[in-house]
Amino acid sequence: MNFNQTELSGYLQIFWQFSWPEWIIFSLTINVVLYLFSIGLSVFIEKTCRKSQLQEKNHPVTRSDFYLSLLTVLCNSLVLLLGAFLWKNGWIVMGQTQSVIGVIAEVAALLLLMDLLMYFFHFAAHLPFIYKTLHGKHHEHVSTNFLSLFVLHPFETIGFGLMMLALLIGYDFSVISISIYLLLNLIWGTIGHLNREFFPASFDRFFVGTTRFHNQHHLDESKNFGFYTSIWDRVFGTYK
């Protein structure tokens, strides 16, 4: 099975012709849609999942967290605009991968590489000065709620985006692989910040970064810095 490269090139050509005001509108719109999708997914799972809560109560939703979550959406929009600028100026090149196997390989590479980069980024965010200045706000959510994924300091959001853009500059991933990865990233982040274990217990044996895995990090901030997997925590001795 191959993807239709002609149609794909046609879609990319449409985006290539966007003016910068059109890019701004597109970036804000897509990020607001993804934000609402994450909230909706979180609420849906919380209401339909029969598993017991990991912690007794969800973290309360506050006005300040809501405003900060909107700032995160704005920062994500700025990252997308920076990515568009780099693409239009030849720093980022979209690869020509057409086969399903090729796309799966690229998505797996993005997940593992970003997981490694985020492990070190997350570990650094827990250094005392950086934690107090940047990351401490996120950890006010000892338990979680549907906004917890987006309660981040702007520098954290921008930092994550820059790591992603660095990988795209270094290798010509296809637009399909990038899109799938970004959707998985959002879904994984949403599930990781639930207050109910979403994954079967057996997934721990497959090095999956389960809901319990990330919830444990909110309870013990010296453990479980990974995001998609527990591989790097096991390698560097921070797994719990």
C-alpha cells in the first residue's frame, strides 16, 4: 500500500501558497481544535472508564490554569509558524516516504528520539533553579485534570517545539509521519494526565509510558521523566 504522492504534493502546494496572515489564522485554528479535542477526550474517558481513580480527587480547575492553558495554545501556534517559516526557507524539507512501512518506521523514530530528548529536557526542568522558575507550576497538579497537559510555562512549550523542529531540520520526515506523530503526542499527553489508568497493567512490561507511569511522576518528582516510554528511565535509573 502506498500513499498518493500527487495528491499529497497538491495539499502541500496549497499550504506553500498561504500568505502569512493565512498561516496565522490556520495555526491558531488548528491548535484551538487540538486543544478542544484533548479536553473532550479527557472528559469522555473520565466519564466512561470504569477503572478506579489513581488519586482520590482530580485537581481543581482554576481560572489561572485556564488562562495559562490558552497561553500554551498560543505558544504552540508560534512554533507551528516558525516551522512554516523554516519550511518555506528550505531549512525543513518534507520527505517522499510513501509506503506504510516507511511511515511506521518514521513515526517510531520520532517517538523514540523525542522521548529521549524530552527525558533530558524534563530532567533538566527539575533542577532546583529551573524547577522553581519554570516547571513548578505544572507540578502544582499533584493530581490532574483535563487542563493539566496544557499547564506549562511558555518556555517549556517553546522548548518542546524547538526540539521537534531540530529533528525535522536534521532529517526529511514525510508530512504524513509528522502529522501522525503530532496526533499521537496529543493523545498520549492527554491519556498520561488522566486520573485513571487507561492502559492494561501488562503494558508496563512493554516499556510503555502508561497513565500510572506519569501519575507516579506527579507523586514522586525524582522518578519517571519519560513521556511515551519508560525506556530511558530504566536505562538511567529513574524508573519507579
